[in-house]
Amino acid sequence: MKKLLLIILTLVMLAGCGTDAVVDSDPPVTKEPTLAPTIEPTMEPTEEPVATEPAMVESGPISKLNGLPLENEGDDDNSRIFAVMFDNAAQARWQAGLKEASVVYEIRVEGQYTRYVGIFQTNNQDLVLGAVRSARPYFAQTVAEYDAIFAHHGGSEAGIDKIKELGIDNVDGMFYDGSVYKRQSHKKAPHNSYTSIGALNKKADDLKYKTSNNFGGFKFFEEPTAIGGTSAKSVEILYGSNTTEYFYDETTVKYERHKDGKLHLDENNSEPLEVSNIIIQYVDVKLHENKTHKVLSNVGSGTGLLISHGEMVEIQWSKQSESAQTQFTTKEGETITLNPGQTWIQWIEKSRTINIE
């Protein structure tokens, strides 16, 4: 009887173990729902967040002077423009503020010397500018085409007359020396007259000068673009003993500027000037009847060169009147397109030497 009970108990225990074995084998079946998440990921790509990004990224308004985005939201490139007359004598180097100019002209004055006119449209009121020097009539004609306020320190008799004749708003250091213009001790007069955008703006407001401009602007590529010309990796312009050079940097797609064999720096921050476009504008030059000043003809038409992105093409220029904007076109008559960034316009007579490689 005891044996029978033992057998029955043993069978019951085995049956219990068998039940546990079945329960242990069930989880793989109950885990089948883990396949369900594979349905969810297929829904996520339909949102395509990356694809929607380009629609949200808008290229803001660009400057009509340099092709770069305007400095601050709400800026207007029809706002006030300043044209500043820079000294370029050896005693005046280096100049302060040229790196921030949108356009800079290098133009002859007396002898072998040249001076610069920098075109500025900026809200940087602290931007220091100098050394400022005197005007000539052909500089006034250039300023007029930008509808700019002319910052200069005196001028030749013909230069002052031309400013008045063309009705150019101007802030003359001969009247505001010590206020708008401050003499700096690290340079000697007359190479030490400095001002700032803030000081010029304040005086322009006091004189009730215009706060807008009607300059038509230049045409620009949206990004650095080859212009399809011959190679121009280095440029040497000989104004007699006064030499200007540009060297192309493949990494920045800009030109480094050198003056009389030295890297051209901005005095404000000791940074080198980086130039996107160089326009060589051939002009007629003759000696004034006073046997001292020069007469440069920039009204009419002529030829030139556009150098940009390591290449060079021949161009034409025309200016219908003293205050009209100079039009730069291809040989086929189409408006030239510039690369975004600073542009230097070099006036020079055809008889002078220019080496381009």
C-alpha cells in the first residue's frame, strides 16, 4: 500500500514539473509583440525634418556695395554712405579702417603718389578711420556717383570747387579739426588726422545731411565663382616708384594686397586686407596748368580689366556725367558680375606697367 502511495505521489510531482516546463517555453510566444515596433519606424521618415530645413533657411538681403549679407536684421542698403579720403604717403601707413570698406579706389595725386577713397556703409559707430587727407576734383566726381557724404581734410582749389559744384554733402577737416577729426600723436601732421563713423554720423546729423542714398549698386554672384578668364594669380601695378601688388590665395579665394613690397595691414587690428575683386580702370592723365596737380578723365568711356577668383577678363567702362555711376561691362556689353567681398578699383594710365601672371 505504501508503495502504491509513493508511486502516485511521484506521478503527481512529475506532472507538476511538466507544467513548469511548458510555462517556461511560453515566453518566446508571448514576446512576439516585440516585432510590432518595426511598424513604427516606417512612419518616422514621413516627417522628413531634414528635407524641410532648406525651406526655413532664407538668404537675407545683401549689400549692393559688396554682395555680402547686411550686417544686422532690418538694415537697409539705401542708408547713408560715407566716402573717406585716405592718405597713402609712407608716413601715413598703415591706414585705419580700410579693411571694413566695401569699395576702395587707388588714384594718382601729385608726383608718384596715390591716395585712397574708401566707400563705407556700416553701423559700426566705433570704426576708426584715418589718416584722412585732402580732396581733388576727380575724387569728388567719384564720391558723387555713390551719392555719399564726403569725409576729407581740405583739398586743392579745384577739388573744393568741384565739391561745391556737384552739391556733395561733406565733412571737411579744415572746419572740424579737433572735433570731428582728432590729431593722433603716433604720426606727424599732415598724416595724423583721424575720425570715426560715429563722429561723421553725428556731424552729418547736425548738418541735416541726407540719411539715404540713390546709388544703383553692383551685380554679384551668390557665392565665390570663377569668371572664366585667363590666369591671374599675381598682379603688379607700377605707379612709377609707387607699387601695388595682389597675390591670390586659393584657400580664401581672395587676394592679399601688398604696398611697396609690404603686406597691407589695417591699423585698427593689424589684419591683412583681403580683396575679392580688382578692377583696373584705364584713364587719361595729364598735368594741370598749375604744373603741380594732375587732371584725370573719368567721364566718357574706356577699357579695363576685371581680376577675380584667380582669373582676368577684359572689360569696358563708361560714365555719362560727373555724378553718374560708372558702368562696367564685358566686351559684349553685359554688366559685369563681381564676387562677394571687397573691391579695389585701380585708376591708371595705359602707359604704366601692369604685370599679371
